[in-house]
Amino acid sequence: MSRLLLTAQTAIPATFHDFLGNSHAVEGLRMAIAAGRLPHSLILAGPQGAGKYTLALMLAMAVECERQPRELWSTGQSLASYCGVCHNCTRIAACADLQALVETAVEAREGLKTEADRKDTRVLIQQHPDVLIVPPDPPQLLIKLGQVRSLIHSSQYLPSEALRKIFILTAANFMKEAANSLLKVLEEPPDYVHIILCAENPGELLPTIRSRCATIRLGALPVEELEMVLADRRQDWQPKHRTLVAKLAQGAVGKALGFNLEEYVAARADALVLLRSAISDPDHTTLFKMTETYRAGADGQIKTTALLRTVGLLLEDLLLLQAGTPELVRNVDIRAELERLAASVSFAWIEKASRGLDQVTSGMRRNLLRNLSLDAFAEQLAEKA
């Protein structure tokens, strides 16, 4: 089994103070590093975009920094930090753009000469010899046995250039064999090893893995705080759109800052065409013109996925309006139209529409014709309206 070790240049927050939200959890981890008590096995849990991977890299930098800077907390306790400029810090920070690194790795794997080589090669990201990043391996997007075996093999050797060896697993979706294999090193990790697991849902992990790890949960930021962040960093957005993104991001700073507003608004416009056609437009001419644009190919797949996700969000908003909780509606900038739609359908219709949406999503996985599936879905909704 071979592996791909890649290089990249990017950046992460200059200091821990630039990490938005969850200050209490971050300060506790910094205190543990300064005292030499960082757990050998750690789960960073939180929603997508909460900053789990970024924080994992920052912790790695604080552990491995050549200068080992310290700050005093208000209680007088020492907090670990990092300089960001030493050889260890810069190499770890170069792993920040994980998606780009994984894409480069997959491209390099596809360029290997034989099918056997491609099949046996696993994606591993390593800029620093003592810090190994283990992402889900495409296309299945699972952490595989070969990756965990590489981790275990590396853990058996002392650090070569830093104080510790750090392994960051960026997701909780393991192949069964890989999860079982990871238990071997979690049960008795070497003193110089730290393993950090990033998990949106720790429940996906085996109970035996969870029981061997300390868990730090990164909570969601309030909508108001996210709006303040967006007001500072996305001044090109209108206030109503900043509010919209803050609600859609569900408290995740990274998700909010990286939100593709133009793509979402376009998908939502099509989703509204579909719902209007089903509820109040028996002609369906506009619907058919819209669905004709959902053709085969990778772009069509991305566009269809965005549409179906957006339809689901709109159905949730209709349900919230009918339940008498308008303050929870996410698409606040079109609330007036959503109220009109909610008044035109029943709870049973929304429930059946959600089930139909699941069926369409399942059909997309079986490569059914996208435009015909969407047309059939709209016709079903019209029958139930």
C-alpha cells in the first residue's frame, strides 16, 4: 500500500484570538497543552463549518511550535499559543486548504501507471514529518483500512523533528475494518502521540472509540453574532442577505463565511418555481422550461443536488410557519411569499412532499433522468395540493 504526501501553501488564523466562538473550549485546550496534559486521544465535535479542522491544526501548531509562546489568562494560568512563523508552524499551516490538497492527491493517484497502483494508493496529507492528516478517501469518502494502517505504522516511530507526533482524522465515517484497527492505537497510544478526530456526529463512531477519547464540543454561534461577523467580512452583501446566510449556516462560522450566496439564490428561485407550479400553476410551462436546464453531467448533478436541498429548506420553512414559529424561518428575505404558500397547503401535503423529495433524491443516486424526475415530482405535488 502506497500513499501520497503533498505540499501546499495557505494560511490559518494568526492567533487563537482569531478563532471565532467557543472561547471557553479553546482556552481549556490551550491550558491543557501548556500544562502538558492534552489528551492523547481527542474528539472535536461540532457541525460542519464550526472550525473543527482549523482548530485541530491550531492545536497541532501550539504543540509543535519551536518557540512555545505562552499567554497568561485572567486567572493567572498559562495558555499555549504558536508563533506562526517557525519551520514547524508554517509546515502545519500549509495543510489548511484540505479540499485543494485532497483534489491534488486524487489527481496524482489517477496519474499512476497501473490500476493496481491506483487501487492500492491511499490519500494522506503530510507537510510536516510528524503531523499526518487522514481525510476520507474519495470517491467513497470513507476513512479506509490502508490509511489507518499508515497511521499505526507511523505511530510506532519517535518524532523526527518535533516534540510529538500528531494524527488528525478529519471525519467520523470509517470503514468497519478501519475503525476496528484504529482501536489498537487508541487503547495504548505511545506517550509522544496525539490523535485528533473531527466529527460532525460522534454517534457515527464506535462506542469503543468514543470511550477512549476525550470529547470537546464546538457549539453553534448565535445568529446575531454571525450577522456581526458577516457585516465585518462580507460588506458586499445586503443586510437581508447577511441575515439569510446567518440563519442558513446554523451557527457555523466557516459555513457562513464560505457560503455561496449567488448559487443558493439561483437554486431557491428554481425551487420556488417548482413549488408555485405544484400549488397554484396548472399550466407548468415555466416549470418545464426550468427543469430542461437540469441535464446530465457533473454540473447538472451539482445543480440538482443544490435544488433538492433548497426545496427541503423551503418545505421546512412552510412547516415552521404552519406551526406558529415564524421566528425560526431561515429564508427570512422571502417570508411574505412563504406565508402565502403556507396558507395554500396543509400539513399533510408538506409531509407527503418531504417524502416525495426523498424519493427524488434516491432516484438521482440511481442516475434517473433529472429533468423528468423533477417534472414527475412537481406533478405529484400538484395532485396532493
